[in-house]
Amino acid sequence: MLRYKEEFHIVEAKIDDGSVQFLLNQNKDDISVFFPDFNAESQDINYTRLIYCQSKIVGLCIGKREGNALTIYLDYTIKEYRDFSVGKYLFASIPNEGISTIELKEKTKHHYLYLQKMGFVRDGDRFIKRM
């Protein structure tokens, strides 16, 4: 059997794009487990990225960028791709956009192990990753 290598791509989007809204609506119950306070209507969202594997949307990153810092409100991966590969690709790619610091607030214990594995360091109720 031939095996293929997963090939990821990140595509810039806007929060009100159809693909973003579809992913949010289709996965709202699962998203609420990891990000119970996430609000797509937030006025300060200015960073939205869709993560694709081949031609399938497998992840979504939403936040607020200020200069070289990014505060992430939502870092979501669909269930079938939760092997850390999407997160590894995302966080390896973000510095290419001139971002050197990423911050997330811990929302649930489910997310805690993922953040540690991605190289974030706890600072009170938030996690920080410096590139």
C-alpha cells in the first residue's frame, strides 16, 4: 500500500467567511468543550486562519494580532486530526507572519496537555509561547 504524507496549508480568512462559519456551526458542540467562552461575534478578532490537509479543512485559528503578538481565542482541530500534527504545523508557520509571541488563556483541562506539548509555558491563567 502506498502511504502519503500529510500536506498542510494555512489560508488567511475572515471571521464571516462561509467556510469559517460552516466549520464553527458544524463543530459548535465540540468547540464548546475546549473553548466554552469563545464568541465569534467578538469585535477585536482580526486574525483568522483555516488549516487544510490536502483539500480538507481540518483546523481553525482565531484571535487578535497586535504587532508581533497574537492572542488566540480559538485553536480548533477536527476530531480526526487530533494527533498534534495540525498544531505543530500551525505554530511552526506563525513566525513566518512576523509573530514572535503567542498567548492563550487556559479554558479547560482538556486543552492543558495540548498547550504543554506545543511548547507553551504557563503564566498564571494563561499560556505563552515565544518563537
